[in-house]
Amino acid sequence: MFQLQYIIRNAVALLVGMWGMFANSAKCYAQTTYQLLANDHAQITCVAATHHGVLIGTTSGLYQFNGTSIDLLIPIVGDTITALAQSANRTTWVGFSSGRIARYERRSIISSNYKIPLRVKVTSIHADKHFWVGTAGKGIYVWRSSTPTVIDINNGLTDDYVYQITSTGDNNIVAATDRGINTISNSATVVSSFTAKDGLKDNIVKCVAVA
């Protein structure tokens, strides 16, 4: 049995990541499955549509899906890619289970100036006017200057485990957490939250998208 890891819709297809495999489906019930040939046992952890094509983060490295096949771009040993994102200026960002944040350029992983002072898994990256990083248990780090601001349960976040960060398009950020959904202003202030006590069916929200 495969464990569903990630779903993303781009202009032409529904892309589904699974343990060791990757499916590209334009229709829900008609899919073509692609094997990660370089490592059949690699776990797919994140997927992102970028100007490089569809990038796939795994426990063994960074792959690229070109529409017909999957190629290994960069093998990685001793760490896992856990977040992928592209900013408006077409910079491709990569987050790791170790807390490292880097850029992907020309088949290379390049270290960035964004440093998390703790060893904690990066779960999500969003880059707009500011640089936002969600973590697995240490809240959200946002760089509005050279020094990050931490948003956690001590200043309004409903839970420190953040699964995903995305923009609402009106200068606010939405964060999916282990205890509901939080809306955060561009000034790094939690302005609202929506949890089970407000009518959410389950507090654990692992994915959020703005239409």
C-alpha cells in the first residue's frame, strides 16, 4: 500500500506523490505512474511546480518531472528535503529536515542567509515581501529584516507545529497547524484563528489553499 504524500495541481495535470512512486493524472481515474528509478524506496516529501519544471523532494535527493519521466537532479545523503517553493522572482527555495534553508540553481543546492537557530524540520516556505518558514514544532520564522521574528503559541499561534504556509493575496498569510488555521498579517501578527471550537471538523489541518 502506498502512502499519499502530496497533491498539487498545475496547468495540465494532477500530480500525486507516493512512497517511491509519482503519479501524473489529468483525470481522477486515469493515471500514469512513474517510478523513481534512482531509488525505488525513496519517500516523496514535497512537490512544487517551478520554472525548472515540477521538482520533487524526497528522502534521497531532489528529482525533476518533465512530463514523461523523472530524473534525479541532486542526490542528498544525511538530510531530507522537506519543503520546496518558488518566489515571485523565480527563486526556488529548498527546506530540509535539519532546518537548513537553501536555493536551487543549475543542479546545485546553494546555502542561503536564512538561518534557523535550532535543528528543526522545515515544513513550508513562502517568499513574498517577507520570507516565511514553517517548522515542525517551533512555530513560524519570518524575516522582515536580517533578524527573524518567531511566531509561536507565546504570541498568538494556536499550535507550534505548522504544516503549510500560503498567501491569501491581500497581504495576509494563512498557516495550517496541528490546532486549526491561523491568519497572520504581514506585520507578523496573528489576526485570527479557526479551530474545532469554531466549527472546524478536525483541528489537524495539513494542507490549505487559497482559490
